[in-house]
Amino acid sequence: MIVVPGLGGDGDVYAQVVRSLYDHGSDDCLRVFGWGYSWPLFWFTISSSTLHDFTERQLADQIAQWRMDHPHSHIVLIAHSAGAGVAVGALSRLSGPIEVGPVILLAPSLSPDFDLRPALKHADIIHVFYSPNDDFWQGWGPIIFGTYDGAHRDAAGRTGFSLANLSPSEKARVIQHPYQSEWNDLENHGGHFDWMAEPFVGAVLKPLIDPPLREGSTIAADTGQSSAANQH
């Protein structure tokens, strides 16, 4: 199970995801995939196509290596904000019959009309969580600095994706979850970082990553690049 952070990089907010999954009974192999630069250089992280290309290839290589080493494993991606761009970019770079999923995109900093078709070739299902309450990080921020894919407009993390270019079968594998007021009780108030709230992760995200196991399979994944604070 691979957690891909947003622009700020690995930190306590993503450790919450790992902690909550363990606290809610997950014994999976959980890792945070570090990428990009810290806050002073966030503009470079969001705008550098060279960095994006390198990072996506790095994550794709690690997914492919894990699949080769563990052919029956169940690989899950949970990506937040600009990390969603890294995740779908990595999926689009995979070759051969490598299937990943579910893929969970939290407040994705991608343009609403971003083409998900290349990623869907290797993702069995993509869950998208978005909130119109995310005014700055998915509204003013992308308008000023651009989304991961370079659009200057509200990001999909505020509006959801337009699925107009997908076939009916592809649309069925992209499940969009607009913010729901009842998630307030789970410490998720629709803000940019509220998706990592431990009660929300346990009650809403954990059930999505626990599909029935295939016969003879194991649930595990590892990127080989993780924060010591997030290893349990």
C-alpha cells in the first residue's frame, strides 16, 4: 500500500493515514513515497515537467518491481493533491499486464478534464474524493500557480473530473465522491488536508481497500522509499 504525498512532501499528516489504517486492523505493508521538494520550492515541484517525469518513472519502476517479486500481491495507491498527478502518471507508464487498485485520489491537483484513460489501463478502479470547500489549495492556488498538469483553473479536487471522454466501461471504474456533510463527525470538514483525518481514513477509506482476496493472494506493497516515522 503506497501513500503518495502532495507538494509539502512526507510529514505528520500522511503518518496519520498509516496510523489510522493500522489502528483499524490493517496488517498490510504500508509505505510513503517521498518525492519533490519542501514548501519553499513548492512552485518548482508543481511546475517542473522534468521532476514529474523522473518521479512518475521512479514510482512506476517500483510498482513493476514489486509486481515481479510478488506476482499475486494486491497493490493499493492512496495519493493526495499533486501526488495524484504522480500516481496517475506512474500508472500510465506501466507496461504489460500489471493491475493496481484500488487507486484513491484525495483532492487531486489535476485539471478536471485530465485524461484518465492511460491510467485506467492499469487501475482496476479509481476513487476520487473532492470538495467545493477546498477554496485555496484547489481553487485560488491552481488558478495562480497551475495544477500538476499545468492548467490555471479550479482543480478536480474541488470539482471532480469530467468523464466525458471515457467509454461507459471506463466511467464505471471511476467513482467520484463529493464531500458529504456527515463527514464532519469524522473530523473531515472538506478542507484540503482533512482527507487524512484518522477517523475519516478508518471509516471511509479503509473499507475501500479491503476487497475480497483473490485465492492464494496476499495484500502487500512496498516502494522501497519510505519515511522512518511511517514504518510500523
